Amino acid sequence: VYAPALRRVASFRLLGQLSRVYDAIRLAKLEKLASFTTLAEVEQTALDALKTRSLSVRIDHQKQCMRFVASNSTSEGMRVQLGDLARRMVTATRMIEDSN
């Protein structure tokens, strides 16, 4: 029941970390790194992340690679990071308040 959702989350996290390290990665290498799921599921996760603007990625089937596109503006990346931080701080504050 939880396995498909966990695979999607793991794929998304993997793609996010790869995007911070690489400009591009061969699909064969990505398939090895994501051995817990299929390449098709990783590609679908990449497309979903692209639709929500969580990740900027291009899949080049002709050259058999996935390209991570750098954000056009540093301020956009910082805005996203600050938004994530704010959400996490609210969650942490609620957890602390609930424990009292």
C-alpha cells in the first residue's frame, strides 16, 4: 500500500540531490542509482516535479541522459528554500506546543 508512494518520494529526493551535484546524468547510471524502482517511474517523478516547478529537468532520450537545468534566478531558488524553511518551522513549533 505504501510502497508506490515511498518509491515516488525516494525518486524525488534522489533527483533533487543529483540536481545539486550534476548538470547531467546518463540514464543507465540513474537506473543503477534508482534500483528500488523502474526508470519509467523515475521519469514520471521527474515530469511531476517539473509540472510543480519543484525541479527543472530535461530528459534527452536521444543522448540517453537526464539534464538538470539550473534555476534562471537565484532569488527564485532562495524563495523556495525560505518557503520550505518556514513550513518546517511552523511544523516544529506546532509539535513543541502540542507536547506541552
